[in-house]
Amino acid sequence: MSDFTSYMDLALAEAKAAATRGEVPVGAVIVSEQGEVLAQAGNETRALNDPTAHAEVLAIRRACAVVGSERLIGCSLWVTLEPCPMCAAAIGFARLSRLYFGASDPKSGGVDHGPRVFAAQSAHHVPEVYRGLSERQCAVLLRDFFQEKRTQSE
């Protein structure tokens, strides 16, 4: 059995970079079965004026370009926040093998909360899901970002 390597630090770095750009601090990293980082991204919805420019979707697009396929079989996605329903669907469509996420998202999540995309009978592909990796760091980053936004608007 091989040693476990976490890529959550890279995802957190992407989330922090997104926060400095004024984006919601979510970061994602896609890693090949061999442990090669294929793509990294942070949210860019505001920068691109694109509501679909979530970190997960951008990382999936970039990784697919690198491998030359719409399928990322054998690959893992590391993301700082539980994916929303749109991103969960994209994860399934990309056939990612594993999903690792940090903070849960009871309000907007699509994996353990809300529509639970992978539990639906219509799910064509269900990745292995690992929850709570670096959960505290991921949650604090989000909490502090939104607290600062609320303070600025007062």
C-alpha cells in the first residue's frame, strides 16, 4: 500500500489567492493516479463574469485539457469546500475517481447536503468521497472572508 499524500495545502493556497482577488475563497487541485498535479484553480466567478467559474469546474476544464480527454478516470479532486450541486455533477461527468473536501457546506453543498448528487438514482458515476480534510483551516478561511465582507458593508 502506498503512502497517503494530501494535496489540501495546494487547494488552500488557491483558496487564499482567490480571497485576495475578492473571490469566495475556494480552491481545487486535480491529481493524477501517479500523484502528478494536473491542474489547480481558485474561484474566478467575478473575474470572468461567469457563475460557473467555480474552482472545481475550472480545475476540471484545465485537467481535461492536460490529459486530452473529457474523462479524468483515476484522478482525484481536492477542494476546500463541499462541492455545490453544479460542481458535484461536473465531478461525476468527468468520472473523477476520488473527491477530498475540507469544510462542509450545509447551505449550498451538493454532496452531503442539499440534493446529494451522488446519492441520486440518476448519478452515472459516484466517486469515493473523503470529508473533513483540513476542515478547520478551510472553514476558518471562509468564515474570516465573509466576516470581513460583512464588516466592510456596515
